[in-house]
Amino acid sequence: MQRTIPRALPFILTALRVAIPFAMVAVILAEFIGSMAGLGHAIAEQATFLAIDNMMALIATLAVLVTVFRLALLPLESWVK
């Protein structure tokens, strides 16, 4: 067990780098359908009212969040390699 985790860590981090954007999109889609609050609900609400500028600002906020989460992994990835 002691050797397995350190050898698998680069693969785990790569999987996280790929999975984080998909997970964020899944959360937003779930909020589109079944939530009364959250970023996805706010995007859907702005689209209903045809407030395109607000909707695009919320989508840009989502892009920034995904970028921040991905950049947070970079120090850990460089430490592992």
C-alpha cells in the first residue's frame, strides 16, 4: 500500500484535471433542473428574462471558477513530478 499511492498520484491528479470541468458542468446542469438557488439557476433565470449580458457574466464566472480549480492543482502536480 505504501508504494501504490505514490506511484498512482500522477494519474490521480491527471484524472482530477480532466474531471473538474465536467463536474462543474454537471453541477450547473443539475441546478438548471432542480434548484431554486445557485449559479445554474441564476443563468437559467437570466435566460428566461432575456438578460443576455447578465447571463454571459454568470457563464464567465463559471469559467473563472473552473480555471481557479484547475490552477489550484498545478503546485501539487509540479510537486509530484
